[in-house]
Amino acid sequence: MNTNYMSSLLAVLALAFGAFFLSKIPGLDWFFGVIVPYAALVIFVIGFVTKIAGWAKSAVPFPIATTCGQQKTLPWIEPNRIDNPSNGFMVFIRMLLEVLLFRSLFRNTTNNFDDDNKLIFKWEIWLWLFALIFHYSFLATLVRHLRFFIEPVPFAIRLLEQVDGFFQIGVPGIFLSGIALLGAVIFLLSRRMLNPQVRYISLIQDYFPLFLIIGIAGTGILMRYFAKVDITAIKALAMGLVTFRFSVEPGIDGLFFAHLFLVCVLLAYFPFSKLMHMAGIFLSPTRNMAANTREKRYVNPWNYPVKVHTYDEYEEEFREKMIEAGLPVEKE
């Protein structure tokens, strides 16, 4: 049994059940409903800003743009303007496709041996597809939840809810983003657990956020479709966090506090995990640099002034000795 994913699973279960039962103790509901969200937000902001500042201050000694096509050279050679951008505009286009469509992941391949022991490559289209579903469903779910923190609810959020819940089955209506989020993250977790190569390089920090998101999506689905929770009290709690007029009514179910606590753990854990690729993609020199080294000299920002001893100075200092030794000199 793999201890990495078992440890992550047990940790998430302990967090969820701990918040579920402890929130029923008088006074601790206020702790889980007010103190924990603010603490998680502070940790997230400080960690996020610190990480970004550290990356921004890091110099790039070499031009290391990742390229997958012909660089711009002679006029009669057609360059690959997106995969090998030579100016800022094409870098922007490549970054846009990377951020919105995961273009590099779309071309990802895996290798294996066939029955004849020949190396073959396979296109990992399902990884790209479920990664795309996961990120966009997560974004839609996050934006939908803003209705708890804003009053009145903006038209854009209400429109998103209508589009997300157009597949009406019973009451309450089904939000496709929540179901898609849970399905996509289960696929990503299953791939990491069942693929021997991926499982071999996976660590606890790879499994933990996936189990956290499964716990968040699972408790959210339970609250919406199966358990009965007081939406009015939850709305009052959320608005109190925004307006600093705290209201934690005793009727809020422990399942909500388990859901909220897992969200807070994910928020606080975010800046210290691989989830920071959300911001790191914009500061990655492999993506945000133009591949124009043939037309523009790249200067190492770490370079500092160095005292040099030119040949003219050298000959001026040792000319007489060089002439005595029979060495050629430029000035007699």
C-alpha cells in the first residue's frame, strides 16, 4: 500500500471529521466560522505575496525560453511564431494559449513498450481534457460562491448560475460545474495512483491537495443535494466575514463547517504547494521570454562591474621586459 496517498487521505479525513464534530461544541462554531477563515486568508495573502516577490527578484542568467519550432532567422525561412516567439506580442499570444487552453499539455505524450518490445508514444488527450475540465469547473464553482459574499448578487454571477444549472433535474437544480469538478479531480487522482510511472514520482504533497479538493467538492455536493443546511444562516455568516459584522447562528450544520474548514486549509496551503503554478506560469522564463537571441544580445542581470587589465595596459607595464625577452610588442 502506498503510504503517500494513504497519509494524505487520512489527513483530509481527520481534518473534515475533526471540524464536523468540534464545531458542535459551544463556542467552537465561532472559531471555525470566523477565526479560521481570517487566519487562512492572512496566511494565503502573505505566502502568495512572499512567493511572488521571491520569484520576481530572481535573476535569469541565461535566455531559456522553451521552443518547439523554427526560430526567426533568415527572411526566406518561415519561423514558428507561436512556439518560437521573437517579440513580446507573440510571447503574449503563446502565454494566452497556455493559460486558457493548456497548449503545452495538449501536446503531451507518454511512452511505453508494445508487444514487440518497441518504444511507442501515445498522445495523452484525456489528461489534457480532464485538466481543462478541472480548472474551468473549479473557476466556475469559485465564482458562483461569490453570491454568498455579495448583496445584491451581480447579474454576471446570476447568469453564470443559470448557465451552470441549465440541466434541470429535480429540486434543487444540478450545477454541472460541481459534478464536473468532482469527476475531473477523481480522474486526476486515479491517474496518479494507477499509472506506475506517475505513482513512482508522486509525493504526499501531490496527493494532499487532490484529496482536499475531493473533500471540498464532496461535502459541497452533500450539502446541496442530500443534507439540509440553513442557507440563510450561511449567507449571514459569509456576509458577516465581509462586513466585519460577525453572525454565527447556532443552526448551522457541522457539515458546513467541515466544508469551510477544508476550504480554509486549501487556501492556507496554496502558497506553499505546487498549486502556485497558477501564478508561477506568468513568471516562468521558459514561457515569458522571447526567443530572439540571434538578433538581440542577452545580458546576464547578475553581471557586475569587473576590473579588467587590457592588453594595452599590460604592454605599457611590461614593454621593456618584453623587448628584452625578444617578445613582439605593438608599440616600440
